[in-house]
Amino acid sequence: MKNHIIKSCLATSVLAVSFLLVGCAHEISHEKRTTVGRDGTVKSQERTVTEQPDGTITRKDESKKVSP
């Protein structure tokens, strides 16, 4: 029984350490612009800049256009 508890604690701590080492992306900025044209067309632009745990910076641009 004692051996089972030790193995469970060890597995849990290894899993917790792996989550701490991996980390997650940090959002630096988020910008969203929406414009409506004369004909009712809605154009949306979205830009997100994130920093990864290893220090690299990623920029993601999305554009959507919806016609009535």
C-alpha cells in the first residue's frame, strides 16, 4: 500500500512539473477593427500578437467580409 502511494505522488509531481515547464503563450496585444460600407458590407480585421514561452513573437491577422 505504501508503495502505491509513493508511485501516485511521484506521478502527480512529474505531471505538475511538466505543466510548469511548458508554460503558455502570453498575449501582448489584441486589436479589432470593424467598418461598414455604403452598400452594407461589414469588414472586420483582427490582429493578435502573442509571445511564446521560448521568447518568439507570433502575429496572427484575420480578415472577414460579410455582404448583406
